[in-house]
Amino acid sequence: MKIALVGLGRTGEVVARYLLQKGALSMVMCRPNSSKVNKDLGSILNMQETGIIVEPTDHLEERLFYRKPDIVIDFSCSSFLRDNINTLAKCGVSVVTAVTGYDAAEINKIRNVAEKGNIGVVMAPNITYGVNILMLMAEIAAELMSDYDFEIFEEHHKYKKDAPSGTAKKIADKIRNNGMTYREIPTHAVRAGGIVGKHKVLVCGEYDQLEISHESFSRVAFAQGAYKAAQFIYDKKGFYEMNDIFEYEKRQRSLIMSECRAEQTLAELDLA
């Protein structure tokens, strides 16, 4: 699996280092006017030379044709996929996007291109596994505790532009789609210091309350999630979200457990 990374911001650099360790990174791109263009990735990451020269995102079709990556992992901004999804589909390059800030029309465009069947797309506004488990737990709470009040709190570093975050909006959507469609869900955003990412759902009743929270201690959590999503989408076509990856892994675990039980039964029969 050959992975191209787009975006070398704070998180992108961590993702690049992680993918290098996995031996999967073959190409890195960033905006054409970036000071990082034409530099060896190693010099940017303060490590030995990697042989991977950071390329600009212009003339994308030509670059993809030459490098032939299987998957693009996008940690840049919403304009990259919005402007280049058709080029990626033409070149047969699947996508994992961890970018926030897409509007409804952009999401529909990306979904429509993916569903034509030439490439696969995983769209995850927060690609860490833990926060996606938080979403599943919030869905369960919304279904079983619809008479409670729900509020969302999220914290990020002071350089994060969107507030509330794409993740917070996604959590709110999950809650609304599971029994809370008629209820406003207040969201509170903090932008301060170097906070990597923290999300909390507060569920309050008249006599008790429940808190569901997740905090990222390191941006490596984003890299792990992105790599996992890339492994998932490698041989697939269509449009997916993180919950689809969870469902796939659940089926795989069930299959393994069934096989183990079958082997155990055969072993017991042999001993009988």
C-alpha cells in the first residue's frame, strides 16, 4: 500500500513520521506557496533524509500519474478535496480525509463521486478511534435517555479555526438522529494553548447525570486512526465513515470467534 499525504501542519507532520515508521509513505504534498515545498521530508521532521521531496499540490494529475499512490490521506483543508476529487477519481486514488469544514454541498459532491465506484472515500472529521467510540456511546444515551438534557463541550488549541469543531457537530448529529431530533443541543467551544483535543457530552436529568468524554494526549492518535482507515479503504470502493470501519472490524472479530469455536468443537470431538 502506497500512501500520499496532503498537509504538513502540526498534525500532518506527526502523521508523516508515523507513516514513515510503517513504511507506507511514498509521497507528500502541501500548498504551492508553502516554505516546505521542494525540501526533503527528513529536514522538516528533524530527522535524516528520507528521499521524499515535498511537492506542491498543483498539476495534481501529473504528479499522481508519476507517483502512483494507492491512497491519499488528507490533513490539509476542505478546498483540496473539493477542488480535486474528480482528479483523484480519474487517477483511481482512494481518499481518507480527516479535514473539517466541508459544507453539505461539498460532502454530497464527494459522496457522489465515490459512489460512482472508481475510488473509495473515508470521511472522518475526527479520525481518532476513541472519539468515535464516544459518538457511539452518545448515540446509545440519546436513544435510552431522550428525556434528559444533552450538552457538548469541546476544547482545542488556540490555532484551530473552526468553532465548534467538525467533531462536535458530528456528535450533535449523532444525538439528534437517535431520539433527540426536536431538541436543541448546545455546544461550547474553547480555543486555548496547545490543547490537542477534548470532547465531552454531558447528559443531565432531574436527579442524576452522565458524562461521556474523550481526550487526545498526542497527535499520534490521529495518525493511528488515519492509517487504520487507509488499510480499510485499500481494496474498497464507495463512501464510508468511521462507523463503517467499526462495523467491518466487528464482523471480522465475529468471524474469527466463530472459526475458533468451530476448531475447539472439532478438537473436543477428536478427544471424545
